[in-house]
Amino acid sequence: MLDFATRVLTSTGPSVFSLGQSGFIIKSSSGQLLAIDLYLSNCVEPFEGHIGFKRLLPQILEPSDLTFDVVICTHPHLDHFDIEAVPEIVSNGAELYCSVDCEKLVKQTNIDHFASSVTYVRPGDRKIAGDFDITFVNCDHGEGAPDAVGVVVKVDGKTIYEVGDSCLRLDRTGEIPQPLDVLISPINGMYGNMDGEDTAKLAEKLNPGITIPCHYGMCASHGGDLKQFYDLMCEKKLPVLLMRQGEEFRLSGVKG
């Protein structure tokens, strides 16, 4: 696990690292670290109570391996708000930005002890945190997480949009700044999320420099057809990057 942390620390940035599921780390050129929806434990399986939610990808990072400046949780589902990892990340000094419906988990995990480090956000909110200019945008994850948010991060002249867990809402694409360098979007097609075809449509609409799929491969019950998505992107001649868990993508190499 320290091997991955060492690679993050020694990267010159700006970069995006994939942790699997919907978890990503963004590193600025000055070395600051922002985490989005990190799932580092296996806390979902005991909560759901069956093997379909068993963690299938290896754990490559302990929450204590890195000191984050910012951690974002887009909604309170446990593969996005890891109740074992997030409290330790915050206790190590990170600012936590989370959707308003995460308040119950914040209190259950005693993160409210670090009240000055917790900010509840809604679509339209904008926060400047060190090197990161963060805007929270609308996200449609249905009745199960009505206050979920998407995230637009600007860093070192690059713009990254992580959709969060959402169905396809082409009517809201006008909220996303242009030019867009990186689009990160789910392809699992379960629990109200976009599938590969939906994300290909979104990429066609937003025309990002590169599209990175997420939310597949971690749990059997979550679904996700990576080949279908890849074939559709190739058919549409849209730039795509399939990231391995632990892989780094250098933002200097993308043209929005």
C-alpha cells in the first residue's frame, strides 16, 4: 500500500490517480491532494449483508498513508462515504466537503468532533481550498440520495468534472464549464446510474479532452460493461482512458 502512496507523493503533478469504484485523487503541481469518493475499506459488504457487495478490487491505500488537503463525499452511500476511512482522513487534517445528506454519517462516525473541518454543500456552491477551485453541481441519484452532488475541480489551468452517481441529464450540461479537460462518469447502469451508452452520450455532448469511466469492477452487484462502453467511444471517435487501479494520468497531457 505504501508503494502506491509513494508514487502519489513523488509525482510532480498535476495528476489524477484512480483508486477504483468512483475514487480518485487529484494532485496539484505544488503537491496538494484532493480526494473524491475514496472507497478504501470493505465497509459496504457487512452493511448490505451479502456477497454481491464484497470488495473485489485490492485495497491499495490505507487512510493514514497520505495526508490529504481536501476530501469530498458526493453522497452518503458507503462506497462514496467510507465510514472507516473518512474519519481518519479528516482527523489527519483534511477539509471535508460533503452533501447535506451526509450529516447523519458525520455524526455517527464522530467526525463532527472536527466541526471546523466539515462543510455541507449543495449544487451551486463554490469553494476555494488551496490550489483547488471546487464547484458543486446538480446530480440526479434519485430518491435514495436526493442531495447528491457532482464535482467540478479546477487546478493548474485544468478542469475536471466528476459526475457522481447520476442518471443521464443532458438538460443540465449547460452547468458544466467549457472547455472541459477531463470527464469522469459512472458506467455501471445500476441504482439509477448511467451505463456505458449514457456516458458515451454525455461525452459526445460535453466534448471533454478525455473521458474516464468509473463505478465498475469493485462489487459484483454494481454491474458495468467496460467493453460496451469502450466500443461505443471508439465508434464515436471520442477520446477515452480506461484507468487501472492505482494508475496515474498526467493532466499536462490532455487538451480540453
